[in-house]
Amino acid sequence: MGRVNTPLRDVEMGNTPPVQRAHEEYSVHDLLGIISDTHGHADRARKAVEALRAHGATHIIHLGDVGSEAVLDHLVGVPSTVVFGNGDDHHGLTRYAEFLGINVAHPATVIETKSIKIGITHGHIDTEIFNLMEQDVDVLLHGHTHQKRDERIGSTRVMNPGAVHGAEQFSVLLYEPATGTATWLHIDDAPAAGPKAGVKVAEVRTVRPVRRVKQAKAPSFPNPIKPVTSESILRPRADDAPGAAA
């Protein structure tokens, strides 16, 4: 059975810590396959997961807006973790993921290896972003915006794999913590003749983590007395206006 890091009832009651450490063990030598915003498109999700595995992914992380049980079916057979998003039925999907043996992570989770800290979240709640940044994560992975991203905020590298639905180009991400190498794969809808068919390596970037220097005072990113806004962190999509569906 899969491990649910945070009991569902505690999430419902608001009794969860703002950030939680992952219970599972991760190695800096893992090759992480990052997928997000499938929104129930199971066949495309299958193709994306197959492409990630064909390119060597040893652990799949879904950053939310899964959309259906059928998408979760394609995470079986490889160690997988999921954080749910604003478009997910947390009740049903949590129970089904647990049944399949998929790890359901806290909405703001820190994955730690011996040399790097990685924060994962869907990205639709500003305070979860802020709380992860306060943990001095080296890398922050989020979805939600349906846009590829790779930039540095302070000493944290912030990346978004893009989306497998609702994007101009469907994409997923391979990330190797040991080297800082990030590889985006483009996925098309053409009938697949194999796990790499219709898959294009779109971009490869290597950015090693910044060596952190201990300071007498806590780093001020963002300034703790100022609220973190979507404009400063995630640059929300135009259709994320109140009432708009992701």
C-alpha cells in the first residue's frame, strides 16, 4: 500500500504543518521524472510517463491537477509521488492512489537527499510557496501555470515542467539532482510506435545548486513582513482569474 504522508482527515481539519518532510528515501543520483496538469487526459499521461521512463527516470513526481483515476493508473510500476492541485478530487484520488501504492505527499513537501533539498507543490497557494522557500530549498518544483519555467529566485532554482493539457506544447521534465541537469521533453498526440516516438528533447540546462553561506540573520526572501503574491512568484495565467477553471 502507498503511504499518505498526511492523514486525509488532518488535511480537512486544517491540522497539518505548513511544510512536511517526505518519508520516502531519495538519492541525489535519482533521475526524477516530473509531470503536471494532466487534467484527466489518461492517454497523454501514459505517453508522458512512458517517455520519462524510457529516458531513464527512476522516480515519477506528479505536481497536481491529476484529474482522474485513469491517470494514476499509469504511475504504477515505478516509484511515484503525487501532490494534488486545485483541480483534483482529493478524497477519491487519495484513496485510489493509496490503493495503487502511490505516495500522496503533503501539499508542500520537502524531499531531502544528502546534498540537496527539493520542494514540491502544485503552486496554486501562495503560502505554500512561501513556506517552502523559508525551508531554504535548493530547488522548487511547481505546476499550475501550464508554462515551462527555469529561473533562480535568490539561491533557489524554480522549475515548472509545463503541462500535459492546456498548453501550446505538452511537456514534461527530467531532473538529475546530482548534476543539476534539467531536460524538457515535448510530447505530441501522434500515435506512438514506441515510448520515445513523438517525443522530442526540447531543452537541456545544467545549473548546479548555489552553495549556501551561513548568515547571522535569516535570509530575507521574500521579506517576511510582506505577503508573497502570485505576481512575484508564479506569474499566474490570464485565465486564472476568479471563477476561471484551470
